Amino acid sequence: MEVTTPNLRQTVRKILRCKALVRMESGEIVTGRTLDISVGGLCLVLENSLPEKLLCEVRLDFFLDGKSTRIQSKTRVVSCICTNHTYRVGLQFLVIDPKQVDVISRIL
């Protein structure tokens, strides 16, 4: 019997692979990699889990149209799933500059 779970995503996502820095409210910084992004949030792969509802700041650095680009936003952890000894962490953007939303829209 196959079990399916509903897709709770509210916006279209696009694959984006780049380095991510996550800063906790405590000041601790963890690094990971992105899987995908949307105007509402992103999915990261991290070596350690993060608790749901944790508030943190995420920073992404990547190239878009040949230019170095940065997205930085306050986020909330909305999911954390263990897969193959790593964690897929879903983050929801809470505060993001409209110019950065435009950058994300260009990716999509």
C-alpha cells in the first residue's frame, strides 16, 4: 500500500544549488546547501536537525546571469526530515526585501 502526503507548498519552487549559511538567534552558524527555492521559502540540506518553529536568518550566495548574488532573510523552520544521514529543512521567509523577491522570481 502506497502512502502519500499532501504537498503543503503554496508557491512554485525551482531547483537551486548553492551554499547556505544559517544563523540561529543564539549566534551559532551552521552551513548547508540549498535544494530548491520559491518566493515563500526554501529547502536546505544540513548535517544536523533544526527544531520546527525555530527562528533564524539564512544567507545564500550564488551567481545569477553571471553576477554574484546574495539573498538574506529572516526565516522560520517549518519542517525537518531525516534522509540518508542528513536533514532536509524547510524554511519559510518571514522578512525579505522586495528586491530579493525579484531575484527569486527571476530564478523561477
